[in-house]
Amino acid sequence: MISTKKQKYEASQIECIYMNYRRIGIKLYGKRIVPMDLCFYFQKGQETAGVEAVQQWAEQNHKEIKHKFFQTLA
């Protein structure tokens, strides 16, 4: 499960994870664009551990990580 201040998302709702430089976006099934509340950065000093945690979560939940540009929806 991934949670934001507004909502919780089950792994089954998540299609894939986008990574573009330091920016990470969670793409939901049925959506073309990543919602702003599912787009984030890790603070300096936490980037390596944060990205490793995201990669581990994706592997455990069988979600693809795509290293490419992605658009967000406000």
C-alpha cells in the first residue's frame, strides 16, 4: 500500500512507477498522467535509501519501474 496525505492506494491500483532523474511518479491503472499527489522527490541524503526502498517495493509487488519522462496532473 502507498499512502499520501489524501488517500491510500493498494498495490493492485498501481500500474507502474516512473523515475525521471530524481523525480518519482506512481501511475495508477486507467490513468494517462501521474497525479500530483503521487509525484515526489526524496530529500538530499535520503535519495539512495529512498530509491532502494521504492525498487524493493516494486519488486515485491511485481510493478515495473520505467526510467523516463512523465507528465503530472495537478
